[in-house]
Amino acid sequence: MKTGRYPYAAFALLVVLSFILAACAPAATPAAPQQPTTPPELTQAPTAGATVTATVPAAACVPLPNPPTVAAGEPGSAEQPIVITFVPSGDTGKITKAGTEIADCLAKMTGLNYEIEVGTSFGASIEAMGAEKAHVGFLNTFSVLLGVEKYGIVPALAVLRKYNTNDIDPDKDLAGQLQPFYKGQFIANQESGVQSFADLKGKTFCFVDPNSTSGYIIPRIILKANGVDPDADFAAVQNAGSHPNVAIAVYQGDCDAGVTFIDVLTDAAANLKEKYPDITEKVAVFAVTDRIPSDGVQFISSLDPAVQTAISDALVSMAEDPGGNAVLRGLYSINGFQKIDPTFYDDFAEVLRKAGVDPAEMVK
């Protein structure tokens, strides 16, 4: 995998210019569905009148050629399993299921022992790593910045996803391509009358979580750049706890508008259309953010470097295996991993500081 840094300096220009233009954009048509992944194999060739049943291949979990060894009582041993923490950015039941499958696969590939936890909040996962109660994190982007700033955690992998987009996204031509970045989107209930940032004043608004990059941190910067004070101009504000929860709240009218990642309305893992088939008719996108570096996988600095390398190699291999890839897609819609230098997020952190957001002052 290629190691490198992604340029995010253009984001500063976006805050002061691009979103002023976005504020004038008309309400978008329903967001385009994500590009389909390769269809699963069929259990048998279909016959006339027969019901076709799709199967997902089991993860291969092939052992690494040179797995690490650890002493009794060290992380990875039977006495002290390596704890992996996952942020609650979606349905916790699905995250727990996928996380358990990932831990089981890593155990087969590395010969080490693992446990998982799903944080009660984004901040809980950061603090678990800070206290060394968790050794590995699947943190969202801003939580990575907080963890690096406060506890010196080590970013090792960036998530690659088939780029999800919508009709008003300037990067919509990248749909379906693997990218180490994503975007957020502002959405509104069609009956709310919200079609631009100017329409938000006096309305109710849903964020995700105070530590959510695309669901809180970046949107607040953008709102202020477009003349909306998120602390004074809304009739009411709530943190819904996850991106799907924001979309559901806007759909149900509990909030007039909100902000999520692109495009939670059609995201396969969120699968909101199964329960709310008309969600893309009742909820519209009216603005998008600029590129945000992807979430990924991080380690506490005290974890044996050989163990860190083994886990990184195993996850990359798992993502390249059809069955393992299916498990990762069920977690956070992960399509692959890119090995990164620990400085991968530095440019983005600097842009935030220039916009007045200091991770050191926002640890929850």
C-alpha cells in the first residue's frame, strides 16, 4: 500500500469562499445511490420460478507468515488480550457484530488474543486508549486528532472507501473510486422550507456528537462562515449520537435540518431505506463540505511495534479478501486500508487550528 499525506490546505479557502457559494445552491434532488459493490456469489444457478439466495463468502483469515510472539501477561497474551475500541458512529449492534468478527479473524491471522469494546461515546473510545485500557482504535478523524494531541496515539492506517457522493457534490465524478477522504452533507426535511444556510435561522438542528468530524466540528465552522451562529441562531439543537440517527430525526421532523456524512441516506451499512423507503423523497441535501481525511486504525504508543505491524498487515490482508472485505464493509463501510505515515492528519489539524479549532482544547 502506498504511504503518504493528502493535501487539505484547500479547505481553508472553502471555509471562507466555497460554502458561501454552497449557501446559494438550490435544494438538491434525492442523493444518488452509492455505486454497487461486486455482487455476491449465488448458491446455485437460478432456475425458472426459483428464489435466488445470495451468500457472502466467509473471511479467509489466513495466518501471517511470521506472526509475532508475546510473553505471558503482555498485550496479546491469554492473560491480557489486545482490546480494540470502536466509536459508536452507527448502529452499535452492527458495530459489535462486525467488531467481534474482525477480532476473531485477527486472532487467527496473528495468533494473538483480542477483545472488543464499543465506546459509549466518541470521547469514551479516546479515553480508553489514553488510559491504555484499549490498545487499538477504530477512531473517527477528529477523535484521531484528539488522541494524538492528548495521548500520543499512533495513526497507522487510513480507511479507503468507494467514494460516496450526491448530486450537488463537486467530486461526484469520483463515485465508486477508492479514496482516503470523505465529505459531510447538510440535509433538511422537505417540509421545513430549508434550502440554504440562510433558511436555518430559527429552525431546529441535529448534530451527531461533539467529537464527530463531519457531524459537528467541520459543520460548525461552515455554519459560522455562512452567517449562522450554531449557539444562538437555532430554535433548538440536539446531538443525535450517530449519523443514521440524524437522518432519521430529520426524516421524522424531530429536527428541521441536520448534518451527516455523505451519503447516509443511501449508505449500504446504514441501510435506512429498508425501514424508511421514502427517506430520499422527504429529506434533501442542500450543501456539502470539502474533503475530510478518512478515519482509520490507530495504536497506543506503548504497544509492541512488531504487534502493531502484524495487526496492520492483517487488516490490509483482510480487506483484500472478499470475505474479510464483507466484514469490514459491515463495520463502517470500509473497502480497504492505506498504510500511512503518523503525520497523515497534520495538514488537516493545522487547517482546523487556523479556523480557531484547537483539538487540545476540545478533548471531551
